Amino acid sequence: MSAKLEMVAETGLQFFGKMMASISHEIKNVLAIINENAGLLEDLALLANSGAAIETQRLEKMSRVVKKQVDRADAIMKNMNRLAHSVDESIKTIDLNDLLELLVALSGRFASTRGVAVQPKLNEGPLRLKTSPFFLMNLLWLCLDFAMDAAGEDKMVELVTQNTDAGIQVFFKGLGGLAGAPLKPFPAEPEKGLCVLIGAELEVSPGKREMVVRIAEDIGTD
């Protein structure tokens, strides 16, 4: 395996590991909240057994909390399955908007810890392309990770998709930090390697406070 392919493979493993660790953290948080309410229910049961009156409103509130967390866990698991299935086929036809919605959901905890709001403004219709979904998501994650650092004082990143004569494009807008303090070099070798692998182009424009990824609509078959 060439050094470039080894680097892309390592970058992919790091991306997958980072996302799975984040999913694990979210699931642990869900279980902690459910466990806390289970303890409260045990306390209420002890009170009831001792003859104390139980307010039904408290039971209803706990029921709503548990149901909310179960729904949250269901959404987390669906996202985890979608991430896992992105590795099933090396190349397949996807809707770019669906992939970006998944990426935004997976990166929610990372955005929250940075205090950055990620606002998708996606093309109204589907954006079909034949690509490697896992490596494309890996590239877009690296771009989003950089964009969140470059969000500047506004602490907001807009994700915009467009289908133009130049092809399908993903814009990361509102990057006021590009003109401020020096950021890490970008794109670096991992991003460049992924671009070569999936036929994408990446351009950073500090003057426009944005970054754009132009994506090949068909990279053929594996």
C-alpha cells in the first residue's frame, strides 16, 4: 500500500473512531438519565408502600422524560447504523443532502462543545452522485471540523449545497475566523488525499469567509 493510501486509511479510521466514541458518549448520557428516573421511581414505590400519597403529575413527568430519552436513543442508533452502512459499499449512488444531514447529526456534540451552530441550507431537490460515501463523509467532516474552528465571533457555520454548471458544490459559509488569528494549515495532506481519491476539489477563500468543496458526480465503479 502506498504512503498516500495508508494516510487516507488512517484518516478514515480516525474519523470512524471519533464518531463512534461520540455516539457512545451520547448513549451513555441517555442511559444515565433513564437510570436516574428509574431510581426516582423506586423511591416513589417505597413511599407508596409506606402509605404515602403519590402525585400522578410526578409519574407523568418521569414517563415523558424516559420516552424522550428512548426516542433520542432510537435516533442515535439510526445514525450509527447509517454511518456503518456507509462502509458497506465502496462506491454507490447517494443523495448528498442525506449524507450532509447525517454528518450534521453526528457532529452535533462537537459543535455544542465549541458553542458553534451549524445551519444546513440544502438544495431543495436531491443531489445524486456516484461516489464513496464513507470517504466523502470523511472529507466533509474534516472540512466541517476546520470550519467550526474558523467560525469567528459569530459562532455559526452555514452549510449550503448547490448544483451548478460547475457541478455539485458544498459551501461552508460564515467563516469570519479565516481572516483572524492563524489557523492550522488547510487543506493538509489528509484532505488532499481524500480529494484525489473521490475526485473532489477544495478551495478556501478568506476574503469571502467561505470554503467550497466541488464533488465529482460519478467516480465510476470499484
